[in-house]
Amino acid sequence: MFNLEGPEWEWCGYTYHYDIHEDEDTRKIWHEIKDTCGNSLPLKYTTDWSPYRWPTEEQFQTSVVEYMLVQYFNKEKYSVGF
């Protein structure tokens, strides 16, 4: 079983949040990354994380970078006339 006190990470304005769901015989972590406005990043950026252990700080930062790159290239695609 994992520690109930999860990590508190903030990086480039994004923060890691979690919620622990318990039933009779299991305890699972629901992971979430929020932007500076408090909006959650799409689920695909945390779906590779186990519901039974905390992600590493590197996993958190990698998810933020992946999201930022997707956002950048989506905006860039339309601004340069592709």
C-alpha cells in the first residue's frame, strides 16, 4: 500500500493534484495536472501512471512538457500558414 501523503509538485505554472479513492479492499490514486487557471490537462497526459503508486517528479515534468509542446505546435501550425 502507498503512503497517503502524495507529492506536491509545481513546475512551469502547472501543479500535480491527486485524489485517493478507497473501497473495501483497494485504494487507488487518481492523478491530475492543472494549469495556472486551475483547468485539468487532458487525461492522456496521466493515463500511463499507475493508480497504485505516485508518479515521479520526472514523469510529472515530462507530461507537462509533452502538453506544452502539443499546444505550441497546434498554435504554430496555424500561425505560419500550414
